[in-house]
Amino acid sequence: MRYGIDVAIIGDLADPACLVTLAQEAEAAGWEAVLVWDHLAFAWGTPSTDPWVALAAAAQVTSRVRLGTAVTAVAGHRPERLAQTVATLDRLSGGRAVLGAGLGGVEAEFTAFGSARPGGAVLDETLDVLGALWSGDEVRHRGAHHTVEGVRLAPLPVQRPRVPVWIGGTAPGALRRAARWDGWIVAGDDQEGRMTLTPDALADQVGELRRAGAGEIDVAVIGVSDPGSSVRAYAGAGATWWLEHLHGLRGPMEALLRRVRAGPPG
């Protein structure tokens, strides 16, 4: 199992300088990924920062950690813009980007701007357009939600055939979607820092992924651990990544830095 951090870049951590510092310290301490929340939290009264700008800054002070979102409400974006943004981060970081994709969990981030949260059909079509644009081929697409008239993206991402796409969510549709792509992200903790996802429950969900046709995809568990503790039971249940959850309710920046500097769990 590999280990990374998942940072809630809202509230007290909305200053992008916080992410830059955490990313530097995470790489130095042996963590292998830095993922961030992607929310328009200001729509519900909480400061938030743009994940892609913050990750671009983190890319400049790191050289090894993977960089991405956990997760982006992909269907709320124009696919051509998101394809270019993620490709740019991938090139800037030397091929370290990963796109966490989901429907978006906070309704106000859509309704506050006069729209409804898009459904799974929009998400699936948007992901298909992203994959086509990242392929380097000329894209001609006419779907229910998007049209592309003979466009070829350039420059392309470093990673081939595309930037990895990890799907978030536990609904049956999310698991079926994850089986089609490169990974699955599942939240395993609550706001009080308690693990709510057991290894047995994870194993059952990984079984659902396999029954949906998933091959050797990444399975990333977002959770909390103490320095020196073991999370190996999750690896035995099918997890390939542990993402240590860092957010303001867990403590001030100084406490989060201490946890990062202590390194990954055993």
C-alpha cells in the first residue's frame, strides 16, 4: 500500500500557502501523494481556494508526490476547460497529476448559482470527452450534453494514455463508474476523526467493484491514523492507497504539520 495526504483546502486551510507547506513536508516525510478537496465552499459560507492553482504551486516545490483532487465535481465543468487544466498540471509536474471525479456532494455549490447538480449521465459523458481529448486524437463528439467539432488538444498530458481518473462515491453507479476507469476513492472517517469504514466493509465494496468488471485499479481510502499505527488491515481488504485526512476540525496547522512530519502509518 502507498500513502498520501488528502487536504481540505477550506476554512483555516484555504490559504494556498498552507498547501504548499504541507506538500513540501509530506514529500520530505515519505508520503507519495498530495490530494486536495475541490469545493466552492464560499457558496455555503466557508472560505475555499482553487485546487488547480494551489496544486500548481505545490508542483513547484515537490518532485515526486502525485498531485490531484479528491474529488472534483466533474460534471459541473466544461470538459474542454478541465481537460486543458489537468493536462497543464500534468506537464507542469512532470506527469504526476491524478483527477478525482465525482458528482459533487454539496447541493448549494450548484443551486447558489442557479443550476441543479448534474446527474450520472452528464458525468459519464464528460469523462468520455476528457478521455478523448487527452488521447491526442481529433475529437468529434455529439452527445446529449456536449458537442466537440473536430478538436485536437495540445499540448497533451505527459502520462499516457491519459491522466489517471479515480472515481469517488459509494453508490452502485459510482462503483460501476470506477470499474471503467483507473481507481476508486472512498471516505473512511467522520468529522470527529473516527474511522467509520471497517476493513470488512471495504472488502465487500471492493468485491462489488470486481463484480462490476474492475481490473487492477487503485483503491484509495481516506482516513485518519496516529503516528506509528498500522492500517495494513485495509491493504488486506483491497486498498492500494491510504490518504491521511487533514482538515481544520482535526486541529490547527501546527498539529497537521506534526502529523505529516511523523510520516505514513505502518
